[in-house]
Amino acid sequence: MEKYLQIGKIVNTHGFRGDVKAQAWCDFPEVMTELDTVYRKSKDGFVAMKLQKASVHKGMVLLKIDGIDDFDKANALREEIIYADRDDVAREEGSFFIADLIGLQVIDVDDGRVYGTLKEVVQYGIHDIYTVKTDKGEVLIPAVKEFVKRISLEEGIFVKPIEGMFDEV
């Protein structure tokens, strides 16, 4: 399992005192406000960025990072992917990190047939969409309880597809 998880991206500066505006890639942007430290990737590994302040405004996360105290320094961080140490992120019982789901087998809950592996989780407004890579192509499955019956990091993702969902790929 990956130690550092992608949680967002710095998309712009905010003001002239070094604050940055970040797009959160979490279910809830407030997750980022609970962190003391975030990370960015460099050629030498991950670099810690201590947070002085974090808040959510109009769906974006405003961050004040230690040592980033003017517009130019903040602007240099634009387009940086933000990571969190997985041990620093609280999660509810029964919830999973997307990074841990990628690559799991997708299995029919009734007959044990393996359809393929989870390639991607696409996050739309109402619910996520799972992209399943099969031997013949890709199938999209809404990540709702009607289709996704159980998730086990050890066994896989158990689904109950509608008739024909996996027939043509």
C-alpha cells in the first residue's frame, strides 16, 4: 500500500501573502483542513509542507503553508499535486482509499466469476463510477449498493451486475 495518497492539487494563489487555493480530490474537502502537514513530490522523494492554516471556501481549500509568504512563492506551487500520509487521514469504518481499490479483482457475488480488475474510479457528483478492465475491454459500473455488494481488500470487489452488463466486452 502506498504511504502517500494524492488528496488534491494546488490550482492558484489566493491573495498576495502566500496563500494557495487547492482543489480537493477527497470525498469531503474538510479532510484537508484536519491535516497538519501535506506533501509534494520532488525528484528526491516527498517534501513535507507544514500547514499554518486551512479552510474551505466555495468548495476549494485555502492553505497557508509554512515558508510560503509571498505571491511569487505561492505561484511557484501552482499545479503541484498534494499528498497526505495515509496514517494522518481519518476514515470511517467501511470506507476505503481509492488507491487501495485500484487493481482489485471484480467478482460476481452470486457465482464467483471474475470479470476483471478495477482500473479506475471516476468521481462524479452523485456517486463514483468504477471502470472495470476485462479481457475484451472496459465496463463502467455505478458504485452504488445495488451493484457493489461488498468490498474486501483481501478478496476483491463483489458485484451484482444487471443482465448483459458484461456480455459484450
